[in-house]
Amino acid sequence: MPLRLVLLGAPGSGKGTLTTRLLKQIPHLTSISTGDLLRAEIQNSTPIGRLADAYIKEGKLLPDELMAGMVETELAKRKIIDKSFLLDGFPRTTSQALELERRLQDNSINLVVELDVPPDVIVGRIANRWMHSSGRVYNLEYNPPKVPFKDDVTGEPLFQRPDDNPETVRKRLKTYYEQLEPIKRFYQSRGVYDKVGGETSDIIFPQLYRLARSRLD
Ligand code: ATP
Ligand code: MG
């Protein structure tokens, strides 16, 4: 059976890192990260990119309709709507979850995993986070690049996300914890909700992998 997985986690909870590891273990899985899609739009100075830039800098969520449309387009473009896929960073609100459900029809989400990481761990991690324009993420402590401040694959310079400053991080965390309960209830009512936890992605990954496998078999 195809795996249609949503990763739900605070900023810096390891969604990107865990996605990369899951894709290595499950090669036919395709991932969509709305944060990465928006950053690509910003890079290309598209109209959506200009809008996204303003919202992201403020630590605010973009409109639900816009995000749902963007994910729908991406699923169609990659022809994976009836295949296995992983969504990182979407849906984040119940309204987005409903929009997604409507668009997926018979291919509804069959696993939602909440990544439960202590907030103080998260704040420390984000301060140490550097990234490459491809979306590859490094952590100066846990997962440093081979050459300081350079991407392992391309050798290009790494940068810190403009929304990873302490004030914006606080706002993003607040929004996340506000939205968590309602979206959790929504997916619990659909019988697909699960939760994994720990202070590092090494601890979380095996739990997540086990859940993902259980849907595929
Ligand atoms: P992380 O920092 O671990 O990547 P995050 O969830 O804070 O987690 P992104 O997913 O990269 O960060 O998203 C960055 C920003 O893009 C968000 O703060 C928000 O402004 C916007 N965004 C991304 N996904 C959505 C979404 N589903 N709905 C609304 N806004 C979104
Ligand atoms: Mg991310």
C-alpha cells in the first residue's frame, strides 16, 4: 500500500533531516517540503516568492488556500498523487488538512507523525543551523559540513535562514503550538495519528521508520 505521510513538528524539530534519512531507506518515496518550495519561489523572485518573503520574515503562515494549491500542483507535477509521498511542513492548520483531504480524495493521508522534541533543544538547534540553497541542512554541532560553512556536495557557501533569528523563531514556535492541538484532533479523528519523541534525530529516526514501514507492508 502506498505511504502517504505527513510529518508534523516544530521548527527545528528535524523534519528535513528525518526526511532525508527516510528517503534513503525508502527509495520510492517522494518528499515535498513547503518551506523549500517557498524558498525556491523567493530565490526566483516570482510573485508568490515576493509574497512569501514578507510572511516568512515575520514568522507568519501563508494563506491556507495558496499553500493547498501549491501542494496540489506539486503532487500533480511529480505524478505522485496515487503513489507514496511525504509532506514536510504541510498541512499546518486544520483548514489546510481539510483542503488536502478534498484534493486527495481516495488517496487520503494514512500516517501523520508528530515529532515531539523539547522546545529548549529546538531553540539551541536553530541557532546552530546553516543551510545550502538546495535545502540541505547542517548543524554546526551534530551534523557539521566537511569544510566549515561549505556545502558537502557542491562546495558552495552555506547561509543562515533569515527567519532563524531568535525573535522570529519565538513567533514560529508559538504558532506551531497553537495549531498543534486542533490538527492533532483532526488526524486522530481520521485514525492516522502517531507520535514519536526524543532529543535527537538518531533517537527519533528508528521510531519513525518503523511506523512508515508498517504502512508500506
Ligand atoms: P523548519 O525550521 O524545521 O524547516 P518550519 O516549519 O518553521 O520548520 P519551513 O517549513 O521551512 O519552516 O517553513 C518556513 C516558513 O514558510 C514558515 O514559517 C511559513 O511562513 C511558511 N510556510 C511553510 N509551510 C507553510 C504552510 N503549510 N502554511 C503556511 N505557511 C507555510
Ligand atoms: Mg524544514
